[in-house]
Amino acid sequence: MTVDIVSEIVRAGLYTIIKTSAPVLLVSLTVGLIVSIFQTATSIQEQTLTFVPKIVAVFLAIMLFGGWMLDEMVGYMVNLWSDFSVYIR
């Protein structure tokens, strides 16, 4: 196994991680920003007001994007294991 092959495996793995985590992180960021603007406008500083909507939004995002995320991760693993004979030379 050469350095180029290892670099390609790591690159593909990191790209898969970034691609599959992006929808959930963007939903969490958006909900956090909206709640923060609401808290600033109303001067409500309740800690659960930031926590509960984010948890609900992340749960809904995982339900919505979970199938796609799983397909992407399975596709990466299938590619990794299908080229296994190349790696052990």
C-alpha cells in the first residue's frame, strides 16, 4: 500500500464525513441563530429555550436526511472493501 492510496482513503473518508454531517449541522446552526435572534429581541435568557428547539430540529433533520446519510456511508464502505485486494499488495 502506497502513500497515495492511504491519502486517497483518508481524503474520501473525510469528504464523506463532511458531506453527511453538513445537513444536520446547518439545521442546528440555523435554529440556533433564529433562537438567538428571538432571545435578543425579547430579552428572554432561558437556557432551555436554546437547547430544546435545537434537539428537536436535529432529530427531524436526522429523520429527513438519515436515509441519504446512511447510503453515503455505505457507499464509502463498499468502495473501501471492494478495493481491498489492491490495499494488501
